[in-house]
Amino acid sequence: MSAVPVLSLLIFAPWLGAALLAGCPQLGPRSSRALAFAFSLTTLAVALWLLGSFDRASTGYQFVERHDWIAALHAHYHLGLDGFSLLLVLLVGILAPLSLLASWRQIPDPRFFSLLFLLLQGATLGVFLALDFFHWFIFWELSLVPAYFLIRLWGGAGSAGAAYQFVIYTVGGSAFLLLGFVAIFAATGTFDFVELARLGADGTLAARLAGLGGFWPQAVFLGVLLGFAVKVPLFPFHTWLPPAYAEAPTGVSMFLTGAMSKMGVYGFLRLLWPLFPGPLHAAAGPLLALALGGVVLGAFSAMRQTDLKRMIAYSSINHLSYCLLALFAVSAASGRSPPAGEAAAAAFSGTLLQVFNHGISAAALFYGVGLLEARAGGRRGLGDFGGVRAAAPVFAGLFGIAMFSSLGLPGLNGFVGEFLIFRGVWGLQAWAVPVACLGLFATAYFLLTFWQRVFHGPRAGAAAGDFPDVSGVDFAVLVPLVALMFLLGVLPQLLTGLFNPLITQWAGHLSLP
Amino acid sequence: MSLLPWTIFVSLAGALLAWAAGRRSARAARWTALVVTAGAWALTLLAATRFVPGPRLQTLVDLPWIPAMGIRCHLAVDGISLTLLVLTGLAATAAVLFSWNIRERAGEFFALLLTLVAGVYGVFLSADALLFFVFYEIAIVPKYFLIATWGSTNREYGAMKLALYSFAGSAMVLAGLLWVYAGGDGHGFGFAELAQTAAGLPRHQQIFVFALVFFGFATLAGIFPLHTWAPTGHVAAPTGASMLLAGVVMKLGAYGCLRVALPLSAVGFAFWQPTIAWLAVIGIVYAGLVALMQDDLKFVIGYSSVSHMGFVLLGLAAANAQGFSGAVLQMFSHGVIAGLLFAVVGRMIYDRTHTRRLSDLRALPLRRLLPFAAAVFVIAGIASMGLPGFSGFPAELTILIGAWKAAPVWAAIAALGVLVAAAFTLRAIQLAFFGSAPAPAGGTGAGAPAIHLEPITLAEKAGALLLIGATVLIGLKPDLLLDWINPALQSPLLQSVMKGGRP
């Protein structure tokens, strides 16, 4: 127990900002922006403080807060932080203020927009820090509400359908997730993640669920799986994603793909894997195939897009599928002897790095596309531009770096994560690697096509006329992201140092109960 | 003497006063009604602070009434009835606040409303089945007049259908109760006495009697396929009456099922349990799908009420501690949320725009014309979807746990209902408030059509905040009610239901 409830502070500071914005309807655009930005920054400030006082050698939860809450459901207010959560908190801390900055010029009425955005930020943090299903699910579901309105109210022409589809898909997944946890509670009488992980590891949970008989134990597993699979998304539950990301305003796309999509990966690693090691092992074959489907088909679909925003959206599916590929490869290999500890550790640490790196790169790419769109008066087709490099050389440079980071060029951040994932998967399920490489080639192909058609050649399309280079706000958004790409490309240990002991512990738990 | 019986007398006396005040002015009548409903609600809250949760009914008044038949004027309270009493006070106060614009024959309107409320208080306090039945009828009659006189769309049809279903249901209940009393050589109409008497009947009679009483009550709770009165009645009713109808009157049926029907016969319940559960889950999904298809916004809400009451019935059918406590919690939660939804649709939107058709509303920039209504409807919609943080979530979660323990397949289908609820609620929000083309950049440009709607009044704001506060409070702290409800589940009668008749 810590004296200051620092994790609560982390979650509720953005909500406090939202409450202030809600309480002052006469606040002008300028002061709303400043207030929202200040409250959005609190996450980064607290995260940096946490970084300093976080015990890197420990694998348990730190800064734990636990209070009684609902006696009838044995629910507690339980927050805790380990290396994995800290990584995600840092990611949210970096992306949230930048996404707000990115929205500054687009949004005429920033008060309501920032209010919703701060709500979303707080809910996302809550998902990464809550350790009891009851309030974890509150954050999980409530994050949808601001996201829905952010897409619906400030999105493009098709935003009504996109936002509806986004919420219905996710709520659909969550309904099954909820049912899964209903069954888990009925079997164990607890909603506490730590307790449940223990019951999952020693096989008690599986044994109790087996008492249901018939197909029901598998149904519980599939329910929980489906909830997370929609969120990540795992192929073929991804169809909500391209329209949602494409229709959302730039800043929101950045945050959705950078931070919110990580909620699904987090769920897989924090809940599904610890709670259901047995069923996950049993289902690993088909799941690996689906993850590979996401890697390959996501990249090939991106290749077929002419809308630049949809192209980046599909590439997000491809990148997040690598994370799932690694996890499924590990669970396919778990229980095998001799245990493939080293490969598993590589796969896990690649996954966590990928989670962070994808957040940085995808946010930068979405911002760049948003900038192109704004300069072109709303057009963002592959054929609408030409020679942007000549018109805006600085922008071309920054965006090019983000592209190569997304492509996985060594020396930039994307490389390390993907390399470790491939290294891990090779040691666990070697056959998957050549298939996944198809995805790498397709990614290279579509990103280079993007680069060539939009940035090279003579100035054409929207870039033929007046096309100003990056300005103050653009610098403020892109430069920190690009700097991080270099920094983490050269010094990935800045991040791996946070979660190495945790990874080692995870990799040591490969025996099945 | 305890405070709670006064709620009945205060409401009845208030009805007379409101009628008298209405002869003077509408203003006097509504203020009288507000003071009376708020006063009765304060009484329930005051009694709640002194309430010591316990397993048995705590007798408040027990007088002989018709000694020849062993009928007693027996009022008693436990955690379950207290929850519903507090709900009644809250819903009645809010209903008066949302009836603030009634001008035509206001005195009679509020007199009928208060009579209805008195009947509802009486039902929740009765510990004698016949007294229960009398109050039940007192609550039904004013409903007919409220709808037929002050209603809107198809009001005669809606009022008549509702009254006929209600009377048919109560006739079944009465027949069942008399059968037990007469056929089983009973000595009184206390709940425990009835159960004891019924146990002496032959098996097939028990099954039949149970069906009469249970489905009689369940009609009023909106069980599929006897639910069709609910949407038409809700739609036709004036706002305050819809709020009470969905908010508390449907609860009378569910409460009757729990208090009178279920303990009546373990044999009968064992026979009907799967049927009830299947009807409940079919109701949840079917009514949700119908709500998805409606064009009249009030019909959407009406069918959503049927869907949500399906959860209550499912909890009752699960017949375990989670099922029962979830069902009572859901009764409270739905009472608040449905009240809020009907208030927005009936009062805030319909009284101003004179249309409830989604196809008309989507053409109006309602979100800018009535931002407060939009905000309230979004919050109520989110709560109604069962999103966590609002009272619907702990209630539905508890019911799902209970249903899963009874039979996983019921819980699985009911979870589909959660998804359907999200779909129809979101559709309604989107079409009603966010249907129009987005505003030209800069906000209130010259292009905006010159529609001026009367601004939201203070009474509406107060009512809305009251109900939102209640749903959030219970959503975050369901223990407030569960601490009353759970001890009451230890009563011998309910325990014997949960244990399938074994004492």
C-alpha cells in the first residue's frame, strides 16, 4: 500500500479535467484547449514520476490500492501497476497530449471535444490499472462512450455508420466477455484478477469450469476470447476497424490506434493467457492461423487501398496481429519439453515492444495523413498527391522516418519489436515465420508505393498549388514521436528494462497445470 | 407505530387535497402533489435510516379485518419491500415533476396519480394476500382513467387493452388464491399460511394454482407473450403516468410473483420453472428485436421495458440468491431508468415537437435545440444498455450469475439480449438526436432553420437530475440496496423456494 493513491490520481486527473470543462460552459476555445492540455499532461508527469520510483527488479504489482467496494459481488476497488502496465501508461501519457494537440486546428468547439477526450484518456488508463473485473469492465465499456461521440460528432461523412458499427461490434464482444466472467464468478466467487490468475495457474479454475460439463467450459473460454479478439482486432473480427479509424478525426484516430487498440492486447496477456492456459494451448493452432491471417491479409488489404487513411488502418491490423502471433506461438509451445524459455522470452519482449512502438509509429502516420488531408481540402486518395517532397521537404522527412519505422527498418524503433517476435516465433513455431514474412513484404510494398506516389515525382494534385510545409503545431506533434523512434531504435533497453523480470517470470510459466 | 404505513394515508389524503386544490388552480394542484409525493418519499427514506435488515417481515400494523375468513389488515416490511418503497417515492416525485405542464383538469389528474401511488405503496407493504390484492386493484383503476383522459396516440385503445389485461391477470390471481383457501381448508391469507395450505393440495392442483397466480402476476410484469398491453399502454399514457407505469406498476407484477406466487407451491414452481425462464429469455431478446424495428420513439422505450423486465423474470426463475437479489435490484434500476427515458421522450421531446417519429426527429437538429434533453437521453440510454457505472449493470450482472448457476444456456441467451439492447438504444440515440446533417462550421450559422422550442424548465431539470443521481449512485454502490435485500432472502419462505420446497 502506498501512502498517496497515485494510481487513482493517474486515472482520475483527466476526469477531473473533464468535469472542470463540463462545469464551465462559458470557457473560450483558447482556455479550454489550455486546460485540457494541462490535464492531459498529468498522465505523462505522473508516469515519469512512477518511472523513477518503480522497482524494476520486482515482478509483482506495485503502488497497490485495494479497498472494499461491493460486498455482495466480492468486488474490490483494486489498482496495481507492473512493468507491462507502466509501459502502457507511458504510451498513453505520450500519445494523449499529442492527440489533443493534433486536434487543435481541426475542431471549432474544443471544449466538448476535449471533455470527451479526457474521459476517454481516463477510461483507457483505468483499463490498464484496474485489477478487479467489476471496475475494470466499467472502464472498458465506458471508454466506448466518448470514443463513439468523438467519431460520430467530428468524424467524416460516413461517421454515423462507422461509429455505430464500432460500438456494436465492441459491445457484442463485451457481452460474451461479460458472460465469460459471469461463469468464472459463478465458479470461483471472485472477480479479482490476481486471485483468478492464481486459480488459473494451478488449474483450479479449469477444474471448476469443467464441472459445467458439455460444451460450456469451452464456451466460457471462447466468450472471453471473443471480447478481446474484437478489440485488438483479431482477423476476422476486424471489419469495424478500417471505417472507424478512417472516419474519425485525426487526433482521435491517433489515440484509438495508438492507445485504445492496446486494450485488447492487454486483455489477452493480462487475462486470457493467465486464466485459460489450457484452452489457449488447445486452441493455439487455429488461433495462430487467424493471427497469420491478420498479418498477411491485413497487409495485402492495405496494399489494395487507395484511401491513405484506410491504408494505415489496415496496416494497424497487420502490426497488432504480430503481437497475437507471438502470444499464440508461446501458448502453442507451452507444456512442451524441453521448455522453450528463451524463445518465449524473446516473443514476449517483442510483443511488449511492438505494443509501444506501434503506438508511436501509427500515431505519427495517422497525423501525417491527417495533415495531407487538411492541406488537400479533405482529399486523401493515393492519386490526389504527387511531389509532396518538393513542396514540403521537412514534412516529407519526418513522415518518411515514421514510414520506415512502421516498416521495421533497423535503427528505428519498429525493427526491434518485430525482430524479437520473429526470433521468438522461430524458436516456437518455425513454420509460421515464412508465412508472416509475406506480410512484411506486402507492408514494404504498400508503404513504398505510398511514399513514391505521394512524395516523389513532380508536384501534382493537391501538392501542385499552395502546399505549406510543417508549422508550429505539426512540429510539436511529429518531432517528439520521431525522436522517440530514433531513441527506442537505438536504446530499446530503455523499455525492456521495465519489463524484463516480468517477461522472465512469464516465460518460466510455460508448464501447463 | 412506524412511519411507513403513513405513506399510504398521506398519498390518499394528498389525492383528496390535490383534487380540492385543482378546483382553485392547476398550480395549487401540482404543488400539492409535489409536496405530498416528496413527503411520502421522505418518509420512506427516514424509515430506511432506521431500518434494521433482517430475514423476516417486520410487522408494522396487524389488525383483524374480516375475522370470519381470517383476513387481516397486516402491513409489514422487509429489505425487498423497502427497496421498492423507496423506488416508489422517487418515481412518484419525478413523475409529478414531469407532469408540471398538465393544465387540463389538473386537480383530477394529480388526484388519480396520487391514488395510484397510494395503491402501490399499499401493495409493497401488504403481508396478507387479500389486502395485497385490494391495493393492487386500487393501483390499476386510476391507470385506466389517466391514460384514457390525458393520453395521446390511440389512448382509448391503449387504456382499454391495459385495463383488460390487468383485470384478466388479477382475476387469475384471485381465482388461484381463493382456490387455495377454499380447496385446501385454509385459515387465512398470510403468505406463509397460504403456502402451508397449498402444500396440502394434490400435485396437479398445485401446479394449476401456481400457474394461475404466477402468470396472473407475470402479465403485469410483461412476461412474453402476455406483454402486448405494455408498449401500447406506455405509448398512450401521459408522461407522468408512463413513468409510473413502467417505473413501479410493472414492478407490482414482479413483486407479486416473488412474494406471493413463488412461495405458494414448490411443486408448482418446479414444474413451471423452465417454462418461465424460457419465456423470460425469449422476452428479453424478442422485445429487444422489436424495439430495434420501431419508428415511434416511445414504442422503442416501451419494448425496451419489456426486455428489461425479462431480466427480472429470469432472475426470479433462476431461484437462487443471486437471481432474486439481482431481480429486486433490476426492479429498482429499471424503475429509475425507464422513468428517465419516458420523461425525455414524452415530456422533453413530444410536448415540444409534437412528434415522436424517428423519421421526423432525425430531420430536426434536436441536439442543438435541446442539448439538455440530448444529454439526459444519452445518459439514460447508456444506463439502459446496461453499461457499467449505472444501476442496470450490477443488476443484470447479478441476474446473469444467478441464471448461469441455474442453467448456462439461459444466461447465454440473455447476454445476447444485452447486445440487442445496445443496438436499439444506440439506434434511438443516433436517429433522435444525431440524425441531422452536422452543423456548418462555426455553429449557429444562418443556415439553421428557425425552430424555437420552449426551453427545458426547472422542474424537468430537477426531475432528471434526481433520477440520474439515483442510477449512478446505485451503479457505483449497489451495496446500499443489496444490504437490505440480501438478508431478506434468508426468510424461511424464500429459502424454501431456493431449496425447492425443502425447509
